[in-house]
Amino acid sequence: MQSGYAHALDVRDWVRERVKSDEIDRYLAHGFDFIEDSFIQDTLRAHTALDKKRLRDILAKSLSIETLSPDETAALLNVHDDEEWEKMYEVAAKIKKKVYDNRIVTFAPLYTGSVCVNNCLYCGFRSDNKTIKRYLLAPEEVQRETEVLAGKIGHKRLIAVYGEHPLSDVNYIIDTLRAIYAVKIKTRNGYGQIRRVNVNAAPMDKADLCLLRKAGIGTYQVFQETYHRATYGGIHPAGTIKANYRWRLYCMHRAFEAGIDDVGIGVLFGLYDWRFEVMGLLCHARELEKRFGIGPHTVSFPRLEPALNTPYATNARYKVSDNDLKKLVTIIRLSIPYTGMIITARETAGVRDALVPLGCTQTDASSRIGIGAYSQEYSGQRAETQQFMLADTRTLDELILQFAKKGLIVSFCTAGYRCGRTGKKIMDLLRGGRERQFCKLNAILTFREWLDDFASDATREAGEHVIESECNEVKTRYPQSYATLMAYYERVKDGERDLYF
Ligand code: SAM
Ligand code: SF4
């Protein structure tokens, strides 16, 4: 196991010192949180009847890219009529097209280790699970993983995932980020590189979050898991850091204060009633908008997946069916219309393909979540090294081929974050539908790179059709950008990399 970090620290002392109560208390309003169970339950109960005119008004508000109120979202959550649902699916798809067009961004997860001091009942890495092999990658091993991801598969963005442990504290996270960004590796026609690393790690204090920002993270992602307090308390055993609901609930407040203006929130669906959780996500997004002027850059909605020796994950009472997943994706899209939505390889290929048009904007591919799995030679999955099991193990090449056949373009664009189009700026651009143009141009350039560097013959052929039609669209819709696009495009074809608008 990687060591050398926090060696002098006793784990128990470290755990005891993690939560800083003053970094919670200052966000409370007269001792209250911005999310109260009773408020959500009362709102859901109060909005059960929705007439056609009100439905039309709510959908028009969504379509104008305005965040819905809790009353409006509750009303949508209470719709039972199939025809009305069809209408909602239709508008969700329109919003997706309006804000994000036919693009889908891809990334890969990079699991850095399986060590964790917490004991979340649903997670394969919980500290009580003695059947999991514990390992933490050294930064050099993280670099080797990155070489495969950037040099062989062709990813440009990663989500680096960390357990909560003194061995994988903020110093370790920063060292691994450095190791990832340092990789630059020769490819067929240019070079491969990870240009954006998002981080999924436990809540931190403001000082650590400042360090993370300086290390160049993309999105800081933390899922509340469940917004329902009693459920939260039941699955995060007392005495662990994660048992503190508020420490987690306010971590995005601390992130904004630390200057990280690009945050991802989420719920682990299956822990509690999905309607309640959608309301929780909405309240969280509205609170961030109200306090910081910026909502979540992304919303994630993972469903519980089986994990080795983790009965809770398979027997959970509130498992969400495929049909309810479709509904909740639709309502998130309608309620927080500007936000990015991430669907992962936890879901089957069929579910992912069906949900992308309804609002998902990002997905992973060629994912391997065993620790060190990208640089190891084995096929299939190894439960004893994974947090949970994946349902879709399609390669990036396969995924891109299937998307291309449907006219979707996979974008590897990471420009926004590097040109300062983050936080409020990106929010306003997305709301005004103006981000489309930059994104379209950058999607074409980065897709060209990927086709030339990594595509199989079949995928390349399908991809060429997509590129041709995208270039034609730029010519007619954004004629002022066409000549520059073409100039950049030719340079990319000649092997230059990382050109962007
Ligand atoms: N340890 C950090 C934390 O909990 O905040 C972050 C990493 S954790 C590895 C990432 C996410 O995986 C968790 O927030 C949780 O939502 C999800 N997860 C845990 N167990 C899962 C399971 N059995 N199935 C699906 N997702 C799971
Ligand atoms: Fe640790 Fe995160 Fe798993 Fe909980 S979900 S046991 S905090 S890795």
C-alpha cells in the first residue's frame, strides 16, 4: 500500500479533527438548514392536482431555462397521467437539445484506492468489509493508469475518486492530480493528455478546498447520498465522519467560499423515496443559486449497485425501477434546466442509451473501477477490488460508434474551464443558449483529434459523417466562425493538439 502521507497521525485523531463545526454553523439560518424534511414532505403533499394549463405554464418556464420552484417540481412529481408524462419527456428532450444540442461529453473514472475510514452500509469500501482488498495507488501508479487512459483509450477528462482516509488526504489528492496532469503521451497522429480532472472526494474544510482549487481541479463532486435525515443517520454509522449530515450538506458552500465555482451534487438513488430526493436536489440547487449566484454544474443520480459482501446494496427498500429512473431524470432536467447531468456505467447500455436524449450530458466509457485496473491485464471485473459492480462495460470506441450512428457527437472539450468559462459565466451562457456555439466548435475539433488518434475503422467511418454534418451546420448557423474553425480543423488534422475557442 502507498504510504508516506500522514504517517505520524493516528487515524482516530485525524477522524476526530475533520469536522469543523464553525464551518457548518455559519451557514445555518437561525439554527435551521435550507433543507427540512417536513418542508419537502408538506410540499409534496400539497401539490397533487395539476391542471393542463398549469402543466403548460410550468413546462414553458423550464423551456425558458428557469429553475423551477419547489411547488412546481412537487406538482410534476405528482403527475400520474401517461399522456402528461409523454409531454414532459418531450419537453425534457427539447431542453437538452436547446442547451446542449446533440453533444455528449465523455470521461473515465480513476479510482485511486479502496481505503476508507467510513462505514457506509451500501459501499463495498466500508471499513467493516473484510473481504475487500485494500490498496492505495502511489502517484507513479496513478500516472501509469493515466497513460492508458490518455494514450490508449483517448480520454481527455477524468473523475478521480478517493476514499476518506489520512493516507488519501488533500496532500495525496494534490500529488495524484499532479501525476495525472504530467502525462503527455504519443498517439497515432498527435499526443494524448488529460486536460481536466474532476474530483469526487469526501467533504473538506475550506483550507483544504483552497489547496484543491490551486491544484487545478475541474468539478468538485460530492453526493449527499440521501437528503432524508433519518435514512442518512441509519446508513452512516455514528462515530464516523460521514455520519455528520450537515458537514456534507454544507461542503459546497465551503467550496464556493474557497473559490471553487464548479460543483457537482448528487443522490444515491435507492436509499429513500426518489420523489423526496429529487426535491432535495432542487432545494440544494436553489440554495446555491441564492447564496452564490451559481447552481450546480452537474447533478448525478447513481442507483445502488451490488457490491461484494454488502447486502444493503442489494436489499435496499427503495430501489428505483428503470421507469422511475426515466421519470426522475426528466424531472431533474425540467427543474434545473441549465445543469449538466451525468449518467454512469453503473447503468446498462440500454438504460443509458434511452436516457441520454432526455437530458444526460455526460457519460463514462471504457470504465474500470478496480484499483489499478486500467494498467492491469485482465478482462471482466474483480469484485474484491471494486466499490460496486458496473453494468455497462462498453469501450469508448463502441460507445462512440453507437452514438455516431444516432447523430450524436461525443465531445472531449475541456476549454470552458481553461478559458474561465466556469461558475456564473457558464451558467449565464447556458441559460442564454450562447454556450452552444463554443461547444459545437470545440466538440468538432476534439472529436477530430479522437478519430485520428484512437478510432477503429468502423467508428472512424461513422464519425466522419457526424463531423461533416456538424461542419455544415456551423457554416449555416455561425458563418462568422466558419473560416477560423476550418483553419483550426486543418491544423488538428496535421497533428496539432488542444486548439480551442
Ligand atoms: N468516499 C467519498 C464519499 O463518499 O464522498 C467519495 C467517493 S465514493 C467512492 C463515490 C460515490 O459512490 C458515493 O458518493 C456513492 O454515492 C457512490 N456509491 C457508493 N456505494 C455505491 C453502490 N453500492 N452502488 C452505486 N454507487 C455507490
Ligand atoms: Fe468510504 Fe465513500 Fe464508500 Fe462511504 S461511500 S465507505 S465514504 S468510499
